[in-house]
Amino acid sequence: MSDSVVNEPRQVVRKFLARPQHEGLGAIVRRSIGRFELKYLDPFLVLDEFSVTAPGGFPDHPHRGFETVTYMIQGEITHEDFDGHKGTIGTGDLQWMTAGRGIVHSEMPAAQGTQKGLQLWINLSSKHKMIEPGYQEIMSKDVAEATRDGVKVRVIAGEALGIRSPIYTRTPTMFLDFTLKPGADLRQVIPESWNAFVYVLEGEGVFGRENKKGDGGVLCQGHHILVLGMEGYGLEVWNKGCRTLRFVLVGGQPLGETVAQFGPFVMNTQEEIDQTIEDYDNFVNGFEKARDWNSQTRSQELELDY
């Protein structure tokens, strides 16, 4: 990368609106990564902005081969799995789940009204796909935060404004939740060679490279994703409006591996996908506990049916 490029911010190379679609049981998601406009942004498989109200949710379902990051924007979600792990995450809390060789779990509303959040799927390298499942959970009060010159950041993963998240990322990842007051601007470094994107939650901002006239850049509003180019030191953004701007900046080191996906299973080859389906159907090789397990919600449904 030339010196002139190093001193410039990354440009926005793609922008589109994440449109609502149905997912799970009565849930609405705005999917930006994992749909036809952007099938995969190595190492990111899916980004959903979800909205769900009881009795809807995401009932018992499996995963293998990647990690999920659930970050709550509003309300509460209860998670439980076939290994006995159960807990509730509320506004501002996060759960970093490593599915590894296999998890069957449910994610259901735990409060009245509408529950909202983000869920990001991060691919695992071939050497990590069959590791044991695990969790990293941080309550809102323990999320690393910093404020400077009208900019507030919550560091879900990585580092910003001199603070670092305690989350361990097997696939090197940054996940930053920024809030900019009107008139504020931001410059955030992104590691060289990492893919990165912005997802706007609320407000309006100008992202990318401005010219000498003070214009240029890309104007973006809520529910839009912006994919950043590879050249440049990082992100520049300005809040020139009269409302607060809130967005997440996510970046990750590409794995550069082949991807084979069948719904909630993500491996490297079709043969591995076929084996995963066979393992799940026969309750073996990581899915043994699925044979006799139902979530509390599912158990209640079965009792009512009986």
C-alpha cells in the first residue's frame, strides 16, 4: 500500500438497505450479510438485525462450524442449550457463542414487548470447526466503554479510543458500537488486509472519503450496510445532522478458505456438510445430547399438545 493511500480513509465500495424478512418463529430480521446482495464477506457469514415478540422467537435449532455474537439493543432474550447452559441477556449485554463441533439451542423472548438486537455469524477456520462449544458472556455494565469529543464507543471486540475488550476471538475480529453526537466526527483504524463493514442502527452520517470542498463520502441512514474497500488506514465518519448517529463497525481477518453451508451448518466441503447432517440425524459426533433434549419452551409446547 502506497504512503498516499495509507494516510487516506477507506472508501465505501457497496451500500444497500437490509430489508425485513421472516425468520425463526414469527421473528423479523433485517439481513445484510448472508443474502443474495452479499452472500459472504470473509470471515462473516450472516448479520441480522432482529426484532421478535413473544410467543415468537428462535426455537430449538442446531449449529456447527462457526461462532455467533448476539448483542442486545432492546429487551431480553433467554438462551438455553442441550448441554445445560441457560441464561438471559438484556439491553447492552452480549453473548459470544462458539458452536464448534455442535450445539442445539433456543433463543426466545424473556420480556414483554419487542426484543431487538444484532446477531453476527463469524466463520471458524478448518482447524477450529470441530472444537468443543463454549461461551463468553458480558453484561452491559462490564462492556468496555470510552467517550471523547462527542463520540462514545462500546468495545464488543477489539480496541478503540484506547480501551480493549476482554473477548477472545479465534477468528481475529473487531466489533465496535459507536454513538456520535451532532457535529462529532471519528477516525478509527482498521487492521490492514481485514475486511470491514458498517451497519447503521439509527441517525444519519457521512462515511468514507471527503474531498477538499468538504463534500464527498457516502450519506447513510438506519438499516443500511456499507462495505469498506481494502485500501486506506480505516474509517472516517461525520455526523452533520441534528440527530444522534449510532452504528457498528465490524472487521475481521479473512480466512481465505472454501465455504460450504447448509443452513445452520458451515464447513469447508460438501462432504463435510453431508457428514454433519448425518451426525445430527444420528445424534453422534457432538450431537449426542440432542437425542433426549428439548428446551423449556419446547417442553411446554409438547405438554400442551399431549
